[in-house]
Amino acid sequence: MLLENQDEEERVKYMLKVSLRKNKNAGFTMMELLIVIVILGLLASLVAPKFFGQLGKAERGTAVSQMSALETALDTYRLDVGQYPQTLDELRKSLTSSLGWSVFA
């Protein structure tokens, strides 16, 4: 019985010693961290141009949509008044006052 307790005690001491040794070496080396940073940088350099290209495409789409809305407003003005406005201010004033529109106000 005494021998079994002593054996058990030695096993526990050994396991504690091994676990302490493992914790001492836990973590990442500088080289591992540098490799991960380089990989992340490469991935970012591949993804960023595609992402910013999509932003440019969205801006162009917005500009086309706004120009189309302006074209529609000008055509509607011409149909109501009989001619295109000479200036943008003329279009704004007539849309807000006589026709009751508030498209550009």
C-alpha cells in the first residue's frame, strides 16, 4: 500500500514537471509571426485592388443613374414648357414654383 502511494506521488510530480516545462515553451516564435504577417500582406495585396475596383464601378453606376434622372427632368421640362431651359437655375426655379416639383430644390 505504501509503495502504491509513493508510486502515485512520483507520477503526479512527474506530470507536474512535464506540464510546467510545456508551458515554459508555449507561444509562437518570431519567425512564425513574421511568416503569418507576410502571408496576410500578400492576401491583402491580392484582395485590395479588386475591392477598390468595385468601388469605382459603383461610383460610375451612381453617376450614370444621376445623369439619367437629370435627362428625364430636362425632357419633362421641355414637354411642359415647350423648350429646354437656358440655365440650371431656370430649371430649378420653374420646377419649384410653377409646377410644384421639388426634384432639385
